[in-house]
Amino acid sequence: MNSLLEVRNLARYFDVSPPWLNRVLERRGRAILKAVDGVTLSIRKGETLGLVGESGCGKSTVARLIVGLYAPSRGTIRYGDVAIAGEGATTDARAMRRARRSMQMIFQDPYASLNPRWRVADIIAEPIRSQTPDMSKAQMATRVAALLAQVGLAAADGVKYPHQFSGGQRQRISIARALSTNPAFLVCDEPTSALDVSVQAQVLNLMRDLQRALGLTYLFISHNLAVVHHIADRVGVMYLGRIVELAPTRELFANPQHPYTRMLLDAVPDLEMTGEARTAVAGEVPNPLDPPTGCTFHPRCPYANERCRRDVPALLRSGNDRDGEVACHAVAEGRLPPRVVQVALT
């Protein structure tokens, strides 16, 4: 399948330095936070790429870079055949507008992303008014009613305000708003993390049904491995601003390669009560303002050696018999013991 979105060597740095006078008095230099530091990935048409990792690893920053809320410090983002951000970005305003119209974002907190002073019909209609200002009021009302029905709500709900809905219903409103411009690509930034488990399942099933019906492509960001296992075709694992492993979902959950991925899966509760010991993820994420040299995971890795402390590992194919990539010196050198895990995720 062709790639709909391609990200190459993407980076985003934030200057979090104290004010100039404080730096002079305290004789301190600038403080640069490398939230995303060299991410490369592609998403094929019609698939769902899951992005997982601990809090603060840069998942949401990648999402905001892709939809244009942040400008990249380095690298390129291509959507279809158009470079929409970074090096070589197009100067054709019409092509950029078409590309941006074709991608939308679903945010983590449905209530915070909806205007509490607007009725639901106005919230959903706002993107339509922006993109097609010549649409009549009657056509607009028909379109909004169809969108509400598409996400499992009634047309009469359009006259209500966001506070009159439950969390799951508000997320359905957010999905309807995202679909209002007929996008091909949706960036979903932890869209179910604020919902109850039963409601999570309903929203996930709705998203899968919409994907099949409309041919949508998803970048699905989550810290919940069970959710990613349920919805994603491929999974990328991020750690401290970089992707450390990228593989099809079944392969990654059945035979993880990177030590960090193994630690994340070991922390999943054993729902089938097989008696297999579960180990929590050891150590803590290093200070992103002062990351370790070489492989940033080496302070927590039981297989680290001097090369891991010195050289940054590249994201390479993990073997001829496995359709995946991994950034790990231990895997490249064959130092990692083979291990197959069976994780019961529902």
C-alpha cells in the first residue's frame, strides 16, 4: 500500500531557559528540551498506526507537529505528495489547504476541546463554515444531522450544550466534528483515556466501523497497550523523543525485540492468571533536559554495554524473518536472549 503520511528525521526542541537576567546572575546556559528528536515513520492508506510509550516520551508532540500546531525544528512531514512542514515544505497555499483539510485531530479531553458556550450543532458546523462558506443553512443542518447520526447520536442533540452529555457522548461529538470536513487522516491523541472501560470499547468500535466505512487512516496515540492491541495494525514504541521499535501489532506483542518494549509488556497484568511473574518497568525516565549519552534507555537496560553508553542506535530492520524495525545495539549484535511472550489483552 502507498504511504499517506511520511515523517523523516522529525525533531522539535523547546527553549525552556529561565529569563536572560537569571541566566546571567546564576551563570547558567540555555536549557533546551528535545521533546522529539529524530522520529522517522510512515503510515499507509487505510491502516492504523499505534504510538505508545510512557508519559513525556513525545507522543503528543508528534501529533501536534503532524497537524501543524507546532512547527518542526528539523525534519520533513509529507502528506501524500505534498511536503506540508519542515525542510522543502510547499509554498503552494492551495495545495497546503487541501492537505490540511484532509487531516483532523481528536483530542484527549473531549470536554476541554469543545466550546462550552456553543450548541453542539454550531460546534460541528464550524469547520464546514470555514471550508465551504457558500453552503446554505438548510444544507448545513442536514450535514450536521447526518454527522450526529453517523456517530450514534440523534439530530435533536444538536440544540444541546456539551455539559449536557456524558464523557463518551462528548467524544462522539468530537469525532463528528473531526469528520465534518470529510478527512482521510485522523490523529487520535489518547481519545479514550478519559473514559470508563465500557465506554472506551464503544468508542473504539465506533472508530473501527468508521474506518471501514469511510476508508480512514489513523495515527492512534495511547499509553494503554490493551487499546493499541485492539485497534492498531502496526505499533511504534517511543522513548524519550525517539522511536525504539516499530512492528506489526501481532509481531510486536508476540515477540518484542527492544528491552523497553519487553519491560512494558511485562508490566501488563496477567488476566488469564497463568502464574507467570510480571515485572514492573524498572527505573525512571531520565531528565529530558539532560538525557543520557548514547542509547537513552541504557541506564534502565540490563543488557547495556559500553557501546550503548557511547553510540546512539539507529532504527534498523530487526531480522529477515520479522517485518519490523528496532533501535538497539544488543539486538543488532545478537546479545539479547530470545524470548516469546504471550500477553492476554482484551
